[in-house]
Amino acid sequence: MNRLLQVSMILAIIFYFICLFSLLRKNKVTLKYILLWLFTGLVMFLIAVFPAILEVPLHLLGIVEFTNGVFALILFFLILIIMFLTIVVSDLGEKQRILVQKMAIYEKRIRELEEREKIS
């Protein structure tokens, strides 16, 4: 790997970790969601420091250029993260739907009780 690329990757990953910890410190992201981002950053850091880790897998996949392999790996991690976040959003949407339905039922019950009070 080119030394300039290696240094650039390490600096970018350090900035990445600073941003992650800043978001965590400001409570913008909860710990359970930031763990996936931290794992991704750790893998990228290991690849930047020890580029030989990727030589055999890239060779087996037929990828000649190291930068193409790194790009493919980053793309793979981003797709995994998007899939994970899609699952989380879908689950929250379902929970919200159930909560809104329960709230509507409770509001109806309150109106019925208020009507009974007026009649009595």
C-alpha cells in the first residue's frame, strides 16, 4: 500500500473516532448503536496499520488494486450498517403504530367515561 494512502487512512480514521466519541458524549447516539460504527472503524484502522491483512482475501477475490479492495470493504460495511439501521427503523415504526393504536383506544375510553359522568 502507498504510504500516503496509509497515512491518509489513519488520519481519516482518527477523525472518524473523534466524531463518534463526540456524538456519544453529546448523547446524540446511544451506545448500542455506536458499537457497530466503532467496530467498523476498528476494522478500518487495523487494515490501515496492517495492510497485509487484506492481501490474501483480495487475491482470492481477484482484486488486483489495494484501493479497490478497501473501497469494496468500506462499501460492504456501509451496506451492513444500512441494513442494521433499516431493521431498527422498521421495528420502531411498528412500535409507534401499536402505541398510536393503544392511545386511540384509551382516548375513546376516556371520552366514554366522561359521557357517562355527564349523564349521571
